[in-house]
Amino acid sequence: MQVEPGPKLVSLAASGKWLPIFVTADAARHNIVTAFADRYLSRSRTARLAPGSEEKTTVAQEKRRWKRELAEYAAIIAVILVGRTAIAEARYIPSASMEPTLLIGDEIISSKFSYGYSVASLPLGVVHAGDSRIFGRLPKRGDVVTFRWPGDGSEVWVKRVIGLPGDRIQMIGGVLHINGEAVKETPEPDGAVENDDGSTQPALRFLETLPNGVTHQIYQFSLDGALSETEEVVVPPGNVFVMGDDRDDSDDSRVPVAEGGVGMLPVANLIGRVDWILGSWDFAAPGGIVQKIEGVRLGRFFSRVR
């Protein structure tokens, strides 16, 4: 068997490197060697790897991968923020001020496009909502709305709109009066208001009909409570008058901001209109795990708010 000369240094001039290879007279072996050399040259021309450069390339690839993932996460967060800013926002009800319409533990969703957009529409806590509003529209009487409390813009409250700019509002003997006319109240079977600790107390229930025909239920503990008699007030321009449906347990426009109420609510503080209850869980219900599970109110899931 003929043996070709031993190892011979073949110059890979394009890469400026030298590669020890076996050169034979056999054509097939020659083709293999040529192919290997061409592949090496191609890699050298594109990558020009130096000792340790493979590790550097791996690190660079890892950095690019992390940048791509961060960009994807940023895009997801941006979509969520845009959705919460421009479309809708979910909240849960922690107190009884809107019973019987909204119960403690209800998860509500408010549509933000209903009244236009302002600084209050942002999903971040805002101390001062400001006065400007884009595509602004006034709510209707009877709308259940979420808004930023005038006393602290980081707090989001929910009430029902009762009076619009120019309306005269007054409570007389526990009955709501709008522009000098008593709102129609139809007695209904008594109900029970749930307190924050899960306990309940009996309450009178009425079906209230506003001047524009909107009807909703309200609770009252008595007809001569502290908030059952008020002076007549006129809703100023750019403001609305809001009240809770649990009339004797609601700090609303009947109570000044300095005393923990809402006072006249600037329209700019509105976030959106509450249209749906997404779900409901009576987390304040007393008892063990069984009672907690029974506290899920399946009948209120995906129900309309009226």
C-alpha cells in the first residue's frame, strides 16, 4: 500500500491560519480534504473565531435572547396598561355602601370609554385628577360609576349618579327629591345589609324610580336617620351628585370631603361606568372552609348592573 507523505501544512490564506491535514493522492480523499478546508474557510470568513470566542458568542446570544424576552414582557405589560387605561378596569367591592345592587365581594368591571378619558383614567394612583377630559360625556342619572375620591386620588370609589349639573338635590324624610319633586319609591320586602365582618342587620327595601325612568333598589335602616334630612343643594357645572344605594350607610355627596364624604364630584374624576359583575365571593362569611366555598355566589357571575 502506497503511503502518501506525512502531514503537510496547508495554508488557509483567507483566514490567516494554518491547519495540519493529511494530503493523499486519492481523489476521494482529496475531495474530502478540500470540502473540509472550504467549510473551515467559510466559518473563518464569517465568524473569525479566536480562542474563547465561542463562549463570547454564547454570551452574546444569551443577551439577545434576554432582550427579546424583555421586549415581549414589555409589550404584554403595555397591552395590559392600554387596556386598563382605554377599555375597562376590574375592581372588587369591599363595603356595603352600594347594597343591595353591589354586595361585598363582588368583582365589577367598569367601561372607561363611557365618559371619555382624563388623568383619572390612568391605572396608577393619581392625587389630583385635573380638569381636562378627552371625548368627555356626562353620565346619566342612575349610572353606577367608579371614580377617584376627591380627597385622595389614589382611592377608587363606586356610587350611583343621582344629580347632574344644575339639578337641585335634597333629602326630606328619607325620600330623595330632585328639582323639587319627590322621587317615586315603591316598598318591597325587607332585606338585610351585610356588614364588613359578615354580620347582617335588617333594612327597609324600596324600588326607587328616577326622573329618567331608571329603577333600582335601595336600603334604608330608618326614615329619620342622620342622612335622611339635608339642605337643598344645586349641582355646579362640571360636577355630579352621587349617592350609595345603602342610603344610611354611605359617605357620598351628602357628606363633605372634609368629613370623609364625596361632596360634589368633579366629572374629571370619573373612571368609568359599571356594567357587569364578573364574579362574587362572600369572603366575609363566617365559618370554616366549607362555609367559605359556599360563599361563592354563582348566580351573580356575569350579571348586569342596573
